[in-house]
Amino acid sequence: MSRLRIAIHGSPKRDDEAIALEALDIATALTIADINLGSGDAEIWEGDRRLARLAKLGGEHATFWRVG
């Protein structure tokens, strides 16, 4: 089973500053992104294939995800 990589971008204006974390499955990848992303975007990768691009939207207490 291959690991997934979560690339977290702190701000849409600063895509060059990303951190990457690994997860064993998609549920864990989404949890990692939720915990580590205050605002901005994240991408979930399996090898060289992007599975999803995530954007955390909403306010401080009513956040939701846009998945592309």
C-alpha cells in the first residue's frame, strides 16, 4: 500500500511555502489537513498523481471544505 502525501499551503498568495506530511489512507490525510490548515489550500497526492485539492473556507467556527 502506498502512502499519501499532504501538501499544505499556508496562503494562496504563497504557494511556494508548503509543508508535506504523510498519511496511510484518505481519512487520515483529511484529518491531517483539517488539523494543520488554518486557511489556504492543501493537496493530497499519491505518488505523482494529485487526488484532490482542498480549500478550507468559512469562519472561525463554521469551516467547510471545497474539494476540487
